Amino acid sequence: MSYYDGFPSYTPQSVRKERNERKIKIMLKEEPDLKPVIIEGRNIAKTWWGKAWNNNLEIYADYSNRLARGRSYIRTGAIFDLKIETGVVNALVQGSRPNPYEVTVEIAPLDHELLEKIGELCQDNIKDLEELLHGKFPKELMQIFTLEEEGLFPRNEDIKFACTCPDWAYMCKHVVAVLYGIGNRFDQDPTLFFKLRNIDFSYLISKTIEQKLGSMLENANKPSKRILEDKDISELFGL
């Protein structure tokens, strides 16, 4: 690689992609449990879950100058490994040095009080939650789950990250690539979102049913406007 004024010369994206593909094939022979992020087509994410995660990422103004570089990295197949566990993501991202950098992203668990509040908002959407379990995303839940500061998606302060690269920036391009890679993973398995945010989805459904049942019992002893009282019956039949 040639250098000019201390900076590496530009390498076309197609060349970097081919180079990364060759290297990951070699690495997979030695470490078959690696889970690289493979982008097919132009879009990094295609489903609602992946797109919503990436849209949430892009509202962070502080990160805007790094987003384009991160997208470039993920499109060239630079993420050699990405694994999502409860509250944490561990990844390997190939940079300009021979060995890939280690990236860790920590996501704070969803506040329990906020989860209960979301459960209350879902009270009239039990069937929608059931559809969600079967891989469908009802439009009625979109606004509830993506409410700014009160939805399921993490806020700026909920995300912490680290990278072994020498970049001095608060958020390097390798971290950005991993954050986009998380959205791509949600395309394949939306339940990973709930795992990452440490959300027991069965709790959300049971809480919603509990609230709905409580509301029904509360109204059970109240006279319904649909029931005719004695005087109404008399007037109806002219008695």
C-alpha cells in the first residue's frame, strides 16, 4: 500500500471486497464458528426490524460524519464475525492492518418501568403481538415501538462501544459498521433484538393480557349503555 502525506492511498471498494472475501474464506477454515456479515444487494437491511434499527442509529447527529465510512466497510464484507448476546455484541472488523480489530458494543437493558409503559400502550394490540411472534410486524405497533425516548430502541446514552483500532475518534468507522451489521442480523432473526435489549417478550404479552383482563373486570360491574333499563323498556313499548 502506498502512502501520501501520512495517509494510505485510496483502494476501490470492489478491490477491498474481493480481498475481504478471500481472507474470510481462509479464516473460516481455522475458525468455522465465525459469523460474517454478508450484504446482498444495495440495502444493508431489508425488513422492518433492520431498517428501524438503522434509522434509529442515524438520528444520532454526533455520529453523522462516521456513518458513510461505516456503511462502506460493511458493504465490502469487512465484518468477519458478529455475534449478538444479551446486552452485548462482539465482532471482528477488518481494517487497514493485517489482523481484524475487535469491536464490542454494549446495549443497556430496557428500563423495566418503560417496558411496563409499552405494555400498557399495547393493551389493545394483543393479536398484533401474537402476529409479531410469527414473524409479521403489524403497522399498529410501529409507532409504539419507535417512540422517541420511550420506545424499544436504544437511545444514544444506552450504547457503549470499544474498538482495538488506533482511531482517536469517539466512534470509529469499525464500530459504525458493526452497528449497521446488527440491523442486518435482525433481518435474519428479529428475536435477536429482544435478546440484545434483554426483553422477555413473553412478559410483554402476559402483561398486556393482564392489563386487558383487568380492564374488562373493572368494567364488568358498570352498567352498559347498550343495556336498556326498565324505564327505557316501558317507553319503548308504550307501557
